Amino acid sequence: MGILWTLALAPLSCAIGVDEPILGTMTADVVALVEGKGEVAGADGISADHERYRYLFSSEANRAAFLADPARFEIQLGGACARMGPLSGRGRPDLHAVHDGRVYLFASEECRKTFLAAPASLLETDVETPIWHPIPRAAGRSLVDRAVEWAGGRKRLEALASFEEREEGEATIQGKAVRTASLLRLAADGAVRRDRTWGEDTWTWAASAHDAFFADPGAEATTAHDQQRRAMERVRDRHLLTVLRSMGRRDFAAVSPLPKDMRESGAWPDHPADEEAGTERAAVFFDGTIAVLTIDPASGRVARLAYVGRGPDASLGRIEKTYGLYETVGGVTLPVSWTATFDGEPEPSLSRERVSISASPPDPAAFARPAR
């Protein structure tokens, strides 16, 4: 009996990366929470480790239910604050809420209140494959094809093995000037990496075909949850380079002009500059996302890019970038400055006076997690 008793009380693990440290303990029984039974305290001796969190349960039956279907009961977004998004800092297990049968964590009580007031504006989901009619689809593909040719052509776009977009600046913290930098890397195989530097410290996340991780200053890299990986991929998919490259995908679809339901929904209003400039818009779908390109049909130049993304307060809305300057690297022309709006209002935090872009040979190490 003693051996059986010991096995019953030992935490079980059902996660990848089980050698990584536990980030927190969920003391409320998540099975009871998801099943609508309210806040029920778990017992120290009835637990399971999953995706770097320890879960306590009020009964062996509830632990068995969790282990049978952890995706149903697990903390969402890899434990990130649901108010701030899957790529934000971690929430607290003691600050949680259930929405639509899923458990979310929050960094503060204010974050939890804001989320519960409007969860749809903070939770991002993939777009279903749209049903667009053949004639406007053909027109859309033709218009996007002109943009691809303007940017350098499909062969050059596909040959751009590794692309970097860098911005450097300065911020004042407690009266002291601090260097800041942001580096976005995109690889032809779909890998993406973001580095943000403040002073001497750099925070990194990256996703490739083989791994997805976060690397914070002074800490070992930790594996990203699948939902966090998806958020990283969305950053990649909203870059103009990725949108133009998407023509080679099986799920690519484009339409022009925008369908009536898109124009009348209020999400994609007409732009006052289009008629005067003679530009045309095409909606592009791929990989569960939609981007709207504004293109000069004569030259193929991409004048604007719009998509649904996170604004300065982390809520979801329409981000539209109007491009100013362009540069050519590796035979590919891309923007290096833009002004941005969020839901139609100017948004300086999303605008860029000037970024530097570069191309380089493929480097798998650039998307590998730091050595321990």
C-alpha cells in the first residue's frame, strides 16, 4: 500500500520541456473551474505538472480528467496576462478567470477587470478561409502580382533567405538616457525572431519549425506555449515581406475590390486618399489572417498595409501603415518609414521615422535558443 500511496501523491507530468522550471502553482482546481463548479481548492498531494505550471486538484477524478484532456483545462496563453496578450509578461495563478470554458491568468486585478469587460477585444483568433467569388479573386491576384513585381519579383522574394529590420533610439528612465533597440528577423523558411533592448538588457522571443522560446535577461530560455508560438507567427504574417511572399502558398487568396461585407462591416473603411491617388485595394488571405494592401495599379507600389492587430493598450483594432520611404536590399524593395493609425486615429507608437533593413545568408543559429 505504501508504494501505491506514494505514486498517487507524486505530481504527474504531461508536458514538453518537463526539465524546465515550474513557473507557478494553480491552487484552484481548474477542472472544477472549467466545469462551472466555482472556486474549489486543490490538495497538495493531488497534482500534475503541465507546460511549466503545477496544478492542484480536489480529487483524483479531477486529476484524471485533466490528464486525459489537458488542452481543455490548462492555463491559456502559456500563462501570459490575458489582458496584455500572449507575448506579454506572465499572469498570476491567484488572479484568474474563466471565459468561454477556458482559464486565463492576469498580472493585476485591473487587468482582470478590463479583460472580463470586453474579452473579444483582447483575444485573437484565426480567420476562417473566406468565400470570395472567382472574378474579384482573379482581379485581386493580378493586383497583388503587380505589387510582387514592383517589390522585385517572386524569385527574388523567395531567395531573400534572411531579412532584418532594425530600429534604434533612446528613452529616458528616471532622468537617465537609455539606449533602445528593436530587431525583427524573418527567414525564408518562416522562422521569426524579435529582440528588444533597453540599456544593457535584451528580451527575445523566436519561433522556427523546430522550436519556440522566450529568453529574458539573466534567465534560461523557456519554451513557448503553442498559443504563444501562434502569436509570434502572426507578427511574421503581418509584415509586408511575408504578405508578398504568401502568393506562393497553397492557401493564398486575394480579392479586389474589397467584398461588400468587408466594406460595410466598418472594419475596412474606404481611405479618403484612394480616389485622388488612383490606388486600389486588395484583401489577401493566408495562414488564418487577412491583410489589406493599397496598391498603385500602374507601378505596383504598395502604398499602405492594414491588418487587425494589437494597439498601444494591447486591445485589438485595425492598424494601417502608410509607407513613406523605401529601400532595396537583396533585390527586394521594402518600406523603411511609415505613419500608422489605430482604428482610424493617428498612433505615433506604431509609426516609424526610419528603420534600417538588411539581407544576409541563412543562419539557423539566429533562430536557436541561447545555450544554457
